[in-house]
Amino acid sequence: MNNLGDHNLLLFELSVGGHYPEYIAHLVNYWCEQKLAGHLHVVVSPQFLKRHADVAAIPDYFNNSNVRFVALTPTEQARLKPYRSGIDRQIRAWQEFDLISQYATALEAEHIFLPYLDTRMLPLAVGKTLPCRFSGIYFRPSFHYPSFPEHRASSLSESVQHLREKLTLSRVLQHPQLETIYSLDPLAVEPINNLDGGHKAKSIPDPVKNHGFSPDLTGIKKRLGINESRQVQLLFGDLNKRKGVDQVLAAISFLPKKLVAKLCLLLVGSMSPPNQNKFQEQKTYLEKTYPVQIIHVNEYISESEIQGYFELADVVLAPYQRHIGMSGILNRAASAQKPVLSANYGLMGEITRRYKLGLLVDSENSNQVAKGIEQFLINPPESLCDYQQMAVFARQNSVTKFASTIFNDLSVPSLSL
């Protein structure tokens, strides 16, 4: 294993949404706070610097010149295929792989860390090499899902996907430049390592930052117009079909009206214009037909504001549609000590079951989603979850543990050593 000392580490990630800006912030912040030695180059898109200027400013805050954000040139960004189709995504994966190699060479990197390894795996599996060793986070392992108690029999397409995944992983694990594959799914580590009999896969926390202050919940509720007599059920994130928005809205029609009158459905997160138009139509219809309160906060929520919404909620909804991998929603809910209504599929279902975080439902069935919502409206939360197990789960996913695991594995020393 390389001791980076005064050498260079390259972190490459072009996404501007999802988990990645937070992960980059955690890693950069930890590097600066711990005064790690060497040089950290963070290669991002030009949009990242605009949308996440606070993250890019972290090195300046610590007066640390050894951490530098590097944006793609406008020409490089313009050449990248947009995510319009499966073929476009495959082409883009190869384009980004070439950019990783170019920047690693130009910056004389001695190790590359990829916060999202998934789309880099095919080039690696067919033998493409990089200028130096690499590690990364594999977000979407799923071939082990059939071993989960709640898992339904796999379809043919799912079985083929699992076989393809195992073959790809087996090849990547044998890549001579691979240092570590990190998994946010602790249940995937042993199955991944069993593919080649090695130990290159390792569990890593899915971090949630505790900002150390109590939000003004009364003020937030007043600003949003939440009726104090209602139970707040929160659906948070990028509000698309994958998050189960349609199923939750449809579930309202299956509930008795006397229970609907107790419900405030709070949706926090942005929607695409077509989804927003459809949602407004559904919202107008439901509020005219049923005594429900539906509130949508259609804006980007900063990291420091997110946890406030989880703390004001009574229940957190996570009815994802056939979601593969982990979700920070479970971590945030556990940190706020709030029960969840989770899909029973995959890792989210298994984690919710093991740690007794709340209720499991078939999230593709609106009637089943309604039954879950109803249980929270008629039963005390403590009867539907285990707060001690929630706390155990939340402690496992600290920001410090996330960053220290990565940098300790890369043997990045402190300047004070």
C-alpha cells in the first residue's frame, strides 16, 4: 500500500446532485481538520463549483493550499454525452474514464479515489488501466438480495442482471491496480469477497452529519403552514417516480377520511417540470376530495437545513421503487429518532427489518402503502419501531468514521506525525 506522504491523491466526481457533494465535503473537511499530509486534487464539473460553492470554499476556510478543486474545461464538459439513454450513459462512462486517466497523469496522482465506482467498472472489467492505483465506492450491489428473507423470487431479467454483476465484479476484483472496493451495504462485503476469495471489499458508513444545533421546528412549521393537529409524514429527496411519489399520493384514496384528516403529507425536494405539473394536478384533486393537507417544498435544501425537516416529521416515508443500494434517508431518520415506512425490497428493506426502524410494505402497491400509513396514524410510534436499535444504526454512520476509514486505508499521515 502506498504511503502518500507528500504525494498526490486524486478524487474524481462529476455529479452535482445526490450523495456525492456531501461525500466530497466530508472528505475535504476531514482532510483539512486533521491536517493530512500530501496533496488532494478534487476534479469536478464546472457546475459543481457554482452549485456547491460552499464545499469548494472549505480549503480556503482552513487556509489549506494542499487541497485544490479542479474543474473540467468548458470544452471537456461540452463533449460529455448527456444522460438521455442507456447507450448515452455507456458512452459517457468511457468518456469519463478517459478523463480520469488524463487528470491523473496531468496531476501526477499516486492514487485515485472514485466516490462512484459503479459506472467505471465496465472499462476496468475489460482490462482498461489507469495511471496509478485506485479505490472507490460501489453503490449498487444487488446480486446478494435473493438471500434476504423479504426478497421475492427474482424475475429472469433480474437474475441475468445479478449474473452480469457477479461477472463484472469478479473481473474488477482481479484488476492489478485495485486497492479497495468500499460498500455502503455491509451485507454485500462478504459476498463480494467470496467472488474471488480475497478481501478487497470493505464496509464503509453512509454518513450523516450532525450539525450540533437544534432547528426552530415551530418556526419551520409556521412558515410551511403545517396544521399542528396533524401527523407529519415526510417524503424527502429528488422527488421522481423512483421515490414512490405516485404510490404515496394514490394511497390517500385508500384511507378512511377520518384518518386522512389527521395527515399532513410533506414533500421536500425538487421535481422536474413535467413531474411538477402532474403533481399539482394530483394535489389539487386530492385536497378537494379528501381532508388531507399536502405541502411541497420545491427547492434545493442545503445540508445544514436537511435534518430540521426530519426532526419536525413524525414519520419518514421511504417507499422507493425497486431501489438498489443504501439510502441516506434511513440514516437521517434514525439520527432524528423517527420511524420509517420503507419498501420491503433490497437493502433498505433488510436494514429496516434488522434494526427495527419502522414498517415494511410492498411499495409498488398503493393499497399496501396506504395500510402502512394507516398504521402510523392509529398506533403510537414506539409500538412500530425500536429507538435503541435506531440509535445503534445511526452511530454506525458517522461522518468521521466515513472519512477516517478511507484516508487511514490510504495511509495518509497527519502533518503533525
